[in-house]
Amino acid sequence: RLLIIDFGSQVTQLIARRLRELNVYCEIHPYQKVTDASLKEFAPKAIIFSGGPDSVMREGSPRPPKAAYEMGVPILGICYGQQVMMHDLGGRVEAGEHATAEFGRAYVTPTENRPEFLKGWFMDGTGKEQVWMSHGDHVAEIAPGFEVYGTSPGAPFAITADLSRNFYAVQFHPEVHHTPNGATLYENFVRLAGFTGDWTMGAYREEMIAKIREQVGDSHVICGLSGGVDSSVTAILLHEAIGDQLTCVFVDHGLLRLNEATEVVKMFRDNYNIKLIHADESDLFLGELEGVSDPETKRKTIGKLFIDVFQKYASEIEDAEFLAQGTLYPDVIESVSFSGGPSVTIKSHHNVGGLPEKMGLKLVEPLRELFKDEVRALGHELGLPASFIGRHPFPGPGLAIRCPGEITREKLDILRKADAVYIDQIRKHGLYDDIWQAFAAILPMRTVGVMGDGRTYDYALALRAVTSVDGMTADYYPFSHEFLGETSTRIINEVKGVNRVFYDCTSKPPGTIELE
Ligand code: XMP
């Protein structure tokens, strides 16, 4: 296995990701936690020093333990990692001045000698490679034993190595998208370190299971299950690890989609022998939401009730010591703080935020190193049905935020039926997987129409469909007019209470994905 020592770069997780793509197992440890002893115990086959925001010139700035250089294993230093390596091994780093700081795209050209590490580089006939630079300080003098193998106008030591010790150090970031051939360097490095690339999602599953067992011991874990891919994969993984020491709570707040509660509960009961509490609390939620039309009040009411309900069920579970959450890497903003303190900032999770502290529970978050597509791959590995793996995201507050204005059972019923027709249309036209998220919303107004020979005065619906990468920005999906016409007709014919359908063609920004 490979160890990444994290010096606080924003893109350290991308290094891990590149390595997983090469089927190499790695772990990221923050530099504060890596000591001579822990390093020896971990016994890495290779080490990577990440980038970081600090300056090696600053007294007390982050350093790897001395043992790293003495273990006889290959090391790759990136950006700050390069500077640290040069500084520790007898080179010299200079503080950045405007003239030498480099941010953004740069081009590296090779020297005469091409070590194995650069196999596959400088091959496209241009004689150079695009790289992404982001550094203030720079190496002024390389350490004894090192040679330069690539330079850029702003970085005379862009690629350096001590081939006898298998130490490599680059000034740029090979892990980011803007270093298009960067993955090749990682591939060369891991091959030089002797990795054969035999690590798989199946192996990750086994490792996670072992880790969960070690963390949890004989205690009991509770897990809020929503039926989304993240919480489903979390629950199944935990169940494989600790079996009956897991209890899942599925809270039905009455704001779910058509048949959703039954489908989720059935899928889990049929396929997995997980202890699952189906908490039907729709009367409670809908009762409290009566007369509430302000979006923030709705969200806060639902959030609070969710915690109350979860706490109620959880308190009935004996020995519950842990709370499992499907937090993914993008949900986690984890940074080694600039001041060198061991502080970690985590974006609070939307679903059961606040619960762990309130109940004195410890967290189990088996997916926090993964990106969404990796969670899907793990779900596949765990046998989760494809229909669950590819599901569009669904917000915690559910249909409440797709029903602007006051929520009534009648409106929710109409909305559920219309949404089901809309999604059916999308699936029938083979568009479901091209769309990030699609849903219907019921508008707080009635409009006049004519059906048969009679006047109608019914609800209007808005249909929404967006493409997105992470939900932070989004564009509306360009359905054909035929699709929109056919869908509108189907909804009005099949769903009583609707006589008009709009399509929302607002991007985000300025709109948000949900209506509230
Ligand atoms: P917005 O509406 O903010 O939505 O553009 C971005 C993404 O987040 C989802 N969303 C939520 N998910 N709890 C959740 O679990 C929430 O309170 C919540 N609000 C929005 C939304 O469905 C979209 O995917």
C-alpha cells in the first residue's frame, strides 16, 4: 500500500483518486498524524507528499518525519511536497515574489535524459507537456543527488529526481485535470515502486469491512436510510461488516414520491436481512407543516422533526454508540489548517446534522473517501440493484420544497401522481441517465381550462430537469418539443386536478434546482 502524507492541498483527494484508477491501494494521512513510529507501522511501499498552502521557509511549517527518507521506499513530492523534500535533503527553497510565483497553465520541456518516470511524456511531437502550476515559493537549488529532468519558464526545477533513491519531485500538480497527461506520471511512479495494480473495488469493500469492525467492536450502530444510493450503500456495507449490530431507520415523513416508502423497504427486506424500522411519521410531519408556507420555516420544521423522530427510535435501540452516515468526499471539506494546528473543518451534513453531538454518538462514515461514481461502483459490487444505483438525488425535505406555498395532502397526492408520469416518460424515452435530476412541482395557483365541454379550474404544474456535475451549478435539460407536448398531455389526461403544465428552463444560477 501507498501512503499519501497530506500537507493541506485542496486536491489531495484527487491524488488518491488517480491511484485508485490505477488499482493501487492508498491512504491519506494528515501530516500531523504521521510520526516515525506510525510510518514504520504502516510500512508503505511508496510515499507521496501532497501539496499544501504553507511555506517551508516558515518556522514550524509542516514536515514529514525523518524516517520517510530512510525507509528505502520511493517518494514522490508534489509542489509543497517537492519544496519540503528539497529543503530536508539539503537543497534550498526561496520565498515567492511576484516575479517567481506561478499560477495556472504552464508548459514543461524535457532535458536530454529521460528517466522511466517520464515514460509516455513528451511524445506528441510538440516537445512539451501542459501542466498546472500553483505555487508561491520555488526551489532555488536542488538537493545533492537530484537531477533536473524538466523545466518550465517559471520553474527551472519543474521535474527533478534522484534516480538512485527513487525520489521524484515535481513543482506542478499532475493529479488535476489541467495536467492532461498527469495520470501517466502516477502510473510510472507506482510501477517503479513495484505496484502491480491488483487492487479493486472488491478489495476496497473487504478493507472497509475490516475497518468498520475494528472501529465499532461490539457496539451497535444506527443508520438513517433514505433509499438514496449513499445511505443504501452505507447500510449494506455496514450490514456485511457487523450484521445484527446494525439497525436502520427509514423515516417516512409523508413527503416521499409515489410508492417510494414501500419500494425502499421492500428492496431492503427482500434482498438484505437488515434490521429495518419503517417509521411512518407522516401524520406528525404533515400536521406540523399545516399552514406553513415560508420555505425556510418548512425546512427548519422538517429538519427539527427529523432529528426528534430519529432520536425517538434510536433511543429504543440498546447500546447504540455509533451513527452511520453516507457522507461522501465532496461533502467533506477537510483541510489541514494553514496555521499547522490539527483542525479539520467539516461541512455539516444535511440529513441528521446535529444528532451525533446531541445523542453522544460517534460517527461511522465509510464512504468519506469516495466520489459519487465510486460509490456507485461499490454499490454495484455489493449487489445493489441498478435501479437504486442510478437514482436521481432526492432532497431530505422531499416534496415539501416542490410544493411552494402551503402543503396539503390533496396537493401532495396530485404531485406524486404527476411526478410518476413525468419520470415514466423520461425513462420510456431513454433519457433518465442523461439527466442529473428531474421532478415535477405543483404551483400555488389554479388556472382555467376547458376539458370535454366543461370549464376546469385546476392546479398548474412545473416540470424541471437539469444536467449538472455536482448540483452546485446546473443547466436545464433541452427536451424536444415533442417530448414536452406528449408529457403535458399525458399528465393532464392521467392526473385529475391538473389542467396546465409548464417547463422550467432556468439554469442554476440564477435559479436553484429545487423550487424552494
Ligand atoms: P438546490 O435547490 O440548492 O439543490 O439547487 C441542489 C441539490 O441539493 C438537493 N437538495 C437537498 N438535499 N437536503 C438534501 O439532502 C436538502 O435540504 C436539500 N436541498 C436541496 C437538491 O435536490 C439538488 O440535488
